[in-house]
Amino acid sequence: MRFIIRTQTAILLAFLLASSLVAQPADSIGYKQVSGGSLYLQVDYPPAYDVSLSYPAMVFFFGGGWNGGTTEQFAPHASYFASRGMICFRADYRVKSRQGTSPFASLKDAKSAIRYIRAHAKELGVDPDKIVASGGSAGGHLAVATAVIEGFNELGEDLSVSCIPNALVLFNPVFDNGPGGYGYERVGEAYKEFSPLHNLKEGMPPAVVFLGTEDRLIPVETARYFQTVMEKVGSKCELFLYEGEGHGFFNFRNYEIYKDTRDKADEFLVSTGFLQKLPDP
């Protein structure tokens, strides 16, 4: 019992330390009106945030099978990357448990979130050409789908504003919605237009993928195939496999793995020009 308490305390202290690096408190911005209310972006700002400047941005989509989940999942990630100089947005979106909606509505909201950030880039202090989409599981699906899926846009939205992110950071993402893939029972034959794996094309933004080898929802072979096709269409794709880990292994409760995946994501963003390299200790 003492070991468990000490471990939990250490994790909490680590999170509080990361949070303390962010000078500005989190903000909440309504980005979309839907039946039943508004959808919000939870925003974490960099230290000494100055709206007249232009910062890279990162938007996180929580996991939960398009059924549930909350923006709190990626609060530690957002706090960290804000401390690294990014404006971080944690996007709420419609899910079955709260709004009774389908995965298609979730994707519409994800696209709307990125369009909102890009359309309001100047007033938010965001560089519209440096928007990173990130997510885990079904949220990872939404992140990559904003880059590749052409349909499922909200009616009446200004489609001249691109919803395509400039880079992808993906944690055990759902790539395949086809027969045998995740979510096929809900999307049916629409998988041909909805499944990222079935719609990869030239011009995909660079991506980094994290996956456990014992993930029962996302086969390693699927991630390897995604990487292979990405490279064939000329896009950078880094894949990190974690031996013996299952679905959701990257979350903050597994602090050491959370930190390792977070740091590798940081290195990827440095290599693609979104972040400056950390000084040597």
C-alpha cells in the first residue's frame, strides 16, 4: 500500500511540475454550436504568451471509441507541449454516450476544430502552417482522418479553410475501419470513405506512431502497413513499438512510458521543424 501511495504521489508531483512550467492558465473557447449546446477547446498557452506572436499549435483528440472520453486525457501532454512553446488545444467532440451520435459526427467535429483554429489563427497567435493533430485510439483516428478523409464536413462550414494538419502525433490510433478493422460494425460500407488506411494519398503530413505490441484493437501489422504506404506516397512516418504493452499504454498513469512517448514525440516535432531542440542538460 505504501508503495502504491508513493508511486501515485510521484506521478502527481511530476504532473504538477510540468504544469508549473506553463505561465498562462488554461482557457476555454467555444468552437462549434451543435444540437444540445456548444463544443469547446481547452487551451494551454506557452510561457510568456504574446498574442501578437505566431506559435506552433497542437490539437488533441481524446480516445473512447467515439462512445465516450474527455479532454482531460491529454491534459498532461498539453501542459508539457505548451511549456515547449506551443499553443495546445484539447478538443471536445460529440460522442455516443453524451450526444447519441455516430463516429461520422465525431469526425465532422474534429475537422471543425482544426478549421476554427486555422480561421482564427491571427487572434489566437497561431501559425496556421504549423498545426499538429494528435490523439489516442479513436482520437488518433480523428487526427489522421482530418488529414486524409475528404467527406464528412459540417453542413454550411467554410470549406475554403483547410482542416488538414501539418503533422500528426498518433497514439495507438485506429487506422482501419474496414471489415475486420475497428468500428466496422458501426460505419459499415461507409468505411471506404471513412477509414484512413483505405484513403492514404500523396501529400500526407509527416507522422509519428506509438503502439504496444499486445494491443488487442490495433494490430502491429496494421501500423506497419500504414508506415509502408506513407513512405510509398512520399511522407515521413516514424513507428515506435512497445514490447508487451496493450491499448492505452501511453496514458499519464503509466508515467515512465508516458514520458518516453512524449519525449519521442518532442524529438519528432524538432526533426520536422515545429519545435526548437532542447538545450543539452
